[in-house]
Amino acid sequence: EAGVAQSPRYKIIEKRQSVAFWCNPISGHATLYWYQQILGQGPKLLIQFQNNGVVDDSQLPKDRFSAERLKGVDSTLKIQPAKLEDSAVYLCASSLEFGRGEQYFGPGTRLTVT
Amino acid sequence: AQSVTQLDSHVSVSEGTPVLLRCNYSSSYSPSLFWYVQHPNKGLQLLLKYTSAATLVKGINGFEAEFKKSETSFHLTKPSAHMSDAAEYFCVVSTDTNAGKSTFGDGTTLTVKP
């Protein structure tokens, strides 16, 4: 089966610019996650979707970050405007089961904000 | 609330010697516990998971972990380290309550010396 796809793999932008990341989960996986992984730290959950509804976005900086999952399949994560501290790897994951299921991760997008 | 503490940020072993990566968790609900591995420039991959069945869980590549409720621990072990085991390891706690949220530890970097 095809894995979780993410694009782009790398992105360099200047602060105050905007950027968008795309994720295509494994077919049939209802749950989709976006994580932020800062160098030297574990992934931090930004937002979790169940189909096209948001289950948890308590750690999403909503003044600058937004995410959507139209039609319950692909998802985009946007940052506008970017700050230096947003430099991180953004990981997308999907799972078949809600809560207790294994998560399948994409390769991530490495964002550098200069 | 839930949390994960990986007790060692770095572990160094010699090839052929045992590996022990320690993880303690806190959860208000009956948890599921996971270990993921992240090789440099690669995506996160599931090593093993505990979801309230057998307390001793076997995973891929010879790794295993034991769920100890009384100690709130889920330590990862391997009898004999291989050079290819050098990577970052993450312990994760999740439940199907609390919005099915997953919480990652900060990771343990495993170095394997020849």
C-alpha cells in the first residue's frame, strides 16, 4: 500500500512570508494528524482530524496557523505570517483507528524561516 | 491529562551488548503505548505497541517492551545491539478518550559503537 505523502520536502522562506504544506494520507485512514518537530524535541501535535472534522487543535497557534481537510482525504497546513521559531519539520500522519491505532508517518517537510 | 518522560536523552552501547531505553508515562485513562524509531532523514516507523493485551510486547528487529502498570513504565529492550539500530527513539502514550490525543516523549538518541 502507498504510504503517507507530503510535499514539499524542503522549504526556505523569510519571516513574515506565508507557506503551505500538503499531505495525502493512506487510503481509508479516517484520522489525520499534523505534528511540529523542532530540532532536539519530540513531535508536538498541532491538529488532529477525524474525517473532515477537527478533533483537537488545542496546540495550534491559530493566529498564524490554519489547517483544513476537505472531503476527508488530503489536508493542507498553512502558516501566515511565518516567524523564526516556526523553523521545524512538519510531519503528517494517518491512522485507521481513532486513539489507539498505529500512526503512519510521512517523510515530513523541513521548514527553515530566515 | 497525559505525559511521557524518556529518562535518558542519549544512550550509547557497544555492538552486541544489550539495549535499554527507559520510558515512564502518566495517563488518567487506560493507555495505549507505542515506541517509534526515526532514522536520520527518514520518517517515523512503529517498533511496537501495547493496547491492553499481553504486557510483554514483541516488535520488529528484535525489540521488545514490557508494560508495568504499577511502575507506570514501558521500557524498550533489545538483547544485542546492531549498528543499524543507531537512531532516535520515541515513546508515545495515547488513549481513545481525551480526543484520542497522542503525546510523544522528547526522544532518546541511541548510539552504537563498533
